[in-house]
Amino acid sequence: MSEPSEKSLERMRVYTQKYWEKTGTSPHPEKTVTDAVVTGLALHIDELGRPLCPCNFYPDKKAELERSREWVCACDEMKRYKYCHCLLFVTPDGLPITEYLPEDHEGRQIYGLVRDPTPGQGREARHKVGAE
């Protein structure tokens, strides 16, 4: 399947719009980045029934979904740290928020410290940070 169904595309467009509002994040300023990720998520809805992150490699996508929901959008990193490695939920400048990441996390290493412009929004699983 090379193109997602219009139904799944619309579902992901509505979801991302609501999640930007909920978390105080923004779409990437380069529309093609956002469109590519939304398309990948919609393809996974059609293929797997869930919006599995399209920016990761999975030896077996179905097994990944059975194992955990870690990479189902919004992924665990987004819910805990407000960090989106896909660049779907970012600052208005297009950078992923790294403020809450552990200092040794690759996102912090790559982007440095990127402050959260809306610290009162998002991170619905912040209570799980350090609980693993």
C-alpha cells in the first residue's frame, strides 16, 4: 500500500491538530515534514489499525504493537518528555523540545537544550519519568 486512505489521513490530521493544541506544540514550519509524518501514521492505521511511529525501523511492526504501545503516536517520549523525534510536535521554530529529556538522551545530544515554550501544557505521562 503506497497511499493511505483518505479516512485515515483525515483521522491523523484531526488528531495532530488537537494534540498541538493540547500540548502547546506546533507543526513543523516546513509543511512537507508534517505531511510526511502524518502520511506515515495514516498508512500504519490502514496496515496495522494503530498509528505506529513511521520514523522508527521495526523488524516486525505487528510484534512491536503486541509488545507495547511505546511507539504508538503520541509515543511514550512525547507523553513523558514532550519530545517528538519525528518533528511532528515541535516549537514554532521547528525544533523538538528537549528540556525534559535526560542529559544523555540522543535528542539532547543532537539539538542541545530546547526550552518548552508552553510548560503548562502536555506531558500527560510526566509522572512515569524515573518510574521505570
